Amino acid sequence: MVKKIDFYKFYQNKKVLITGHTGFKGSWLTTWLLNLGCNVVGVSKNIPTKPSNFENLNLKKKIKNYYLNIENYKKLKKIILKERPNIIFHLAAQSIISESFTSPLETVNTNTQGSLNVLHASSFLNNKCSCIMITSDKCYFNLEKKAGYKENSLLGGQDMYSGSKAAAEIILQAYYHSFLKKNKNLRFCTVRAGNVIGGGDWSKNRLIPDIMRSWKKNLKPKIKNPKSVRPWQHVLEPLFGYLKLAIFLNKNEKLNGESFNFGPNFKKTYTVMQLVKLLQKNLNKKNSYSFKKKSNFHETKILKLNSQKAYKKLRWKTLLNLDQIGIFITNWYKIYFRKNSNMYDFTIKQIKEYEKKTFN
Ligand SMILES: NC(=O)c1ccc[n+]([C@@H]2O[C@H](COP(=O)([O-])OP(=O)(O)OC[C@H]3O[C@@H](n4cnc5c(N)ncnc54)[C@H](O)[C@@H]3O)[C@@H](O)[C@H]2O)c1
């Protein structure tokens, strides 16, 4: 059990480096860490979307930013050794499956080599540091299984994004066995979460942003794979898992090199269409979607995670059901589309609402 007071105490004044801080999950994590009293440093290649959650939350002014491609090992090492973080959350990635079909080399260079660069550069730190390396639920070789994948399930992929994340998992394990067992300062875990949704996502070819963009223009979004089952979870759920894991990893050397799934109870997953209908109801939209005939690349129909390890070792599980996730998301976009809203304050409000549920 981690009590709220210990959670805040642990993070107070910690130096935390986030790669991928300008993205969807990175901007939420940055905001949460600021609220916990951390000194946050961000490393990202660019601001990936327009609009951008990072820009809307005005995070540029609140933290120290480096704009760097993590494929540049030399410069990355310089930044990490200069900043001497206590904790690193590595989220930077080419994160869009469809883009991995047009940019296979970039996908592998960033997701696989880039992840190794972060860990290898951190291994030269002379202070203690815990790295939480974010990969993906897509790292599992998909067998369209009804039961959820466990951390020791077969890794692999049928697209370059999934393959690059599976490869990152394999390479980081090899790195652990080759170098990190003897390193007194650096500990790491890899984490695999899936289908993370929430306000502030503006990525292309993702369900929620595609829907919100279309509805804003009074257009009908095209829904692909309506019957696909996904382990939807609100962005705050896996982020809380990552934050909790960093605390446990700091205390417990035995977690070094371990992997964790962070997903909802695998018996309670929902289809794409169930989520679309929920958002439609909350935003009072009528018949406002159409269907895309066929996706032009391979996508899994069922993808479920077994997250019992995270429950056993960290007492982590998802807390929000689909209705609550829907409310969190639609409230966020309603406020966003209102003029002159302070999205930083509203995001903190949602974080505090979530914390109340976790620490009650
Ligand atoms: N969003 C999801 O549903 C989901 C699901 C599973 C795993 N993930 C993983 O979580 C992490 C964060 O996802 P997200 O949705 O916030 O992604 P995102 O696309 O919104 O953000 C990606 C971030 O990585 C940075 N980046 C990309 N290439 C880089 C490079 N070469 N060098 C430095 N920075 C680079 C971008 O600037 C941006 O800050 C990624 O590793 C992603 O693969 C996300």
C-alpha cells in the first residue's frame, strides 16, 4: 500500500526526466509530477500535434525543455549526465501504428535503439536513478487470445510498431543481464500498457482524437473495426501505475529488470463501438458516425492484458469503469472547446479527482 502522504513525500523535490513529455501521455505525466512538487526536465524531438496538450497546458514555461532526437546518443548522454535525474520516465516513441508502415526505419530507430540509448546513457550516472521504460501492450505476439497476455507471454509483432516495441523489450532484457546486474546506481522496469485514452490526445489515426476533431466540425467520424475489443483505460490509470512502480523500484532491488502489464481487468474489456456510443450519448450527438470499410493494415481484433502481477506486487489496478472513463473524457473536451478555459487547472482538477479515488 502507498498512502497519499508517502506518495507526495516520495516525489517532493525529486528531479524527474521525461522523454516524450510533449506527447499525450507525457503532458499528463508532466502535469501530475509538477503537482507532486517535482523538478521536471523534458526531452522530446518535437511537439507532435497541432493542437497540442503540451502547449495548451503551457508546460513549456513550467519545466526545463530539451528538443532532441533520442537517436542522437551523444547529445542524449550529455543531457542525462548534466541533469542527474532521480527518476526517468521514458515515453518517447514513434507511437502511431499506421505511421510505422510509412516510416519503418524511424520506428525501429526511435523505439528500439532510442530506448537502449536512454538506458545506456543512464548507466553512466553516478547518482541513484530508477528508469521506467514505457513500451506497449502491442509487444506481445498476437494470437487473438481471449485470456490476457502475461508478462512472460511470447513477444513479437506483425507490424513495425509492435515489432519495434517487442524488440525494445528483448534488447533491454539483454542489457540488464549484460550490464545492469552489477550497476549499483541504475534500476529499470519495462511497462506495457494499452489503449490509453483521455482528454488532450490530438494524435492522428487514434479513435478519440479522430472523433473529437470530426464532431467539432459537425462531420461524421469514420469508425474502423467497430467490433474490435480493446482494454480501454483512462490515461491517469497507467500513469499512476508508472508512478507507483518508481516508488517500489526505488525501495526494492528485486524489481530491477522486471516487466509489468498495466491494463484493466481482462474480463471487462469493451468494443470500439461501445466506447463510441458512450461518448456520443455524453455529448448528445445523434447518429453521428459512419464506418470505414477495411483497414489497410493488419490490426488485432482482441488484445487483452493480464495485470495480476501489478496488483500482487504494487497493489495497482484500474479504478474507472467505462462510464467513468467516458465522463472524464467528455468533460475534458467540453471544457477545451469552451472559450478561455484554463486547461492546466482543469487537468489538475481531474488528477485530484482521480487521486481521491485511489487514496480513499
Ligand atoms: N497512447 C497509447 O494508447 C499508448 C498505448 C501503448 C503504448 N504507448 C506508448 O506510450 C508512450 C507515449 O505515448 P503517447 O501516446 O503519449 O505518444 P505521443 O505520440 O503522443 O508522443 C510521443 C512523444 O515522443 C516524442 N518523440 C517521438 N520520437 C522521438 C525521438 N526520436 N526523439 C525524441 N522524442 C521523440 C514526441 O516528441 C512526443 O513527445 C509511447 O512509448 C507509446 O508507444 C501509448
